[in-house]
Amino acid sequence: MTSLDIDPTHIRRLLIREVNWVGDAVLSLPALEAVRRRFPEAEITVLAKGWVAGLFRDHPAVDRLLEYQPEAEHRGPLGLWRLVQAVRALGCDLALILPNSFEAALVPWLAGIPRRVGCRSEGRGVLLTHAIPRKASGGPRHQVHHYLRIVRAVGAEGDNVPRLDVPAAARETAEELLAAAGIGPRDPVLSLNPGAIYGGAKQWGAERFAAASDLLAGAWGARIVLVGSRREEVLLKEVAKRMRTLAVVLGGRTDLPTLAALLLRSRLLLTNDTGAMHVAAATGTPVLAVFGPTEADATGPAGARTRIVRRPVPCSPCLLRECPIDHRCMTAVTVEEVVQAGRELLGG
């Protein structure tokens, strides 16, 4: 793959079309920061869907945030045209398109941005001025490197560890939530994320989360907090009900900055393969993740203070949303080995 010969001083305005899921958005942060270093004088606009926009609202690499609301103002053909007009009004010289979808490349093309860089996928090569092969030949497979490959096409280089700074206002909100639940500023917190929006195949099991958390919290004298989306609230309450330790359920009560602050406040996050896993790792919080149907070497948490527990079985990774057989990749992971991994991760 060849790089575009671009003089950074000739790029006045730049659009980055961000990815659509929280975990992927966190993994794209090194690429975003690399672009900022490559184009220090350019005005960088991030185009992001509403549910990931909170990651970029106060990010120092971002000058402008344009929220894409496909379920509201940008719904349907008319809504898409509104988005195209909003992007056209920015007057961008360059678009870096991180998602692989056809629609993600269509908007910058319709908006007339003269340079459009992204992966060749879904028949959208004609919409790009510089198309990158979707899969690298050799080299690291992790998704962080996939986004870095895209921005490397314009000469941007970065490291492979996402880092997330948490605003002070979000930290205050998180402490207020904890205080309302009777958790003081000096109380150690163990956070749990037993859900997975992608599907049930990625979930370890409510009874196992409950048992492992009881043992870990008891060893550290920690208070337990369950996090997740509002639609996962039933699962979170099920985990809390199965525990001997009193747990606080905060499902659906945190926006992304507050979630990041809550995870930063935690001594450990015990989780499935989820977006919160990547948020926690990017704040520097130790992460203990149970993996089954997904590829740990491609989507695992990045950073030194992380640990993955998995049992290799012949049918994994399958990448299915729901297991069609007996969920053996997850049921083979025992409470005892997760607790042991947690103790090793935190040094005792």
C-alpha cells in the first residue's frame, strides 16, 4: 500500500468518519491522535453516531463534533441528505473513513470532499480516492492496527495503546452516583459488566459473575457496582440477586464520560468482551475479561493491566451472536480460574 503524498500545510479542514460501536471507537483513538500530530494546523471534525459521540466531545484532538443521528434527524433518504449538506458545509479537504460500510463512504463522496481514504469493502471502491485493502498481509491483527493502517495512508503514525482522559465533571458525577448508593470516596470498587449488546454468545453467565464477584469482593473488602445499558438492566439485577454481597445496579444511568469515570474509580472491571472493557483499559483500570466466541487477538483489551480468560474449543472463534449448540467456549471457563486470574492481575 502506498501513502498519499500530502503536504500537511495544504489540509485546512479534515473529516474523520468514526466507527459505530463504543469498543471500536476506543480502539480508534490512537489513529485519531496520530492524525492530529500529522495535521497540527488543520481543523479536525469527527463525524460520529450519537451513542459514541461522548468519547470525542472533549477530546483534545477534536476541534468539532458532528453527531450522526440515524434514528432521528438523519433517518431515511431525507435525513441522509441533511447529513450530506452538513458535511458539505464544513468545506473539508480530506476525509478519513474508519468504518467499512458503504454508507460511511457515500456521505463524504456526496459531500464532494476531494480526497477520501478508507478500506476497500462492500463495493465502495469507486467512492474512495485512495482505497486500502481491508485485510493486512501479515503483521498484527488487532483492530487498533487496522485503524492505524488507514491513517498511515496519509502519513500519520501512532502507538497501539488507546488512552482516555476523563473530564473532571464526569468524575464528579460518578462520585455523586456512588455516594447516593452509600459508597464513599475511599471505598474500593469492583465493577461488573455481565452483558454484551452483540449477543448472548459473549455472556459468561449470571451465576458465574455473581460467584466470582463475591469471592473477589470479599478478598478486597470491595463494594460491587454493575454497569451496562438500560436494556441490560434485567440481567444486571439477576446478577445482583444471585450475589451474597450487596451490589449497586447502575445500568442505563451513565453516559459514556460518566461510565469512563466510574471505571477509572474501580479497582477492577470483570467483564465479557464489551465496549466497557475497552473504555476501562483506556483509562488504565485493570481489566479481567472472559472471552469465548470472539477473537481475543483481534478485539481483546489493549494495555499492560489486562488479562483474558478463555478456554480454546474447536468451534471458537465462531463470531456468532447466539450459540447454536451448548455454549461450551464460555461454560468451560470456571469461577475458580477467573478469581485466580483476578488475584494475579492485582497482585494478591
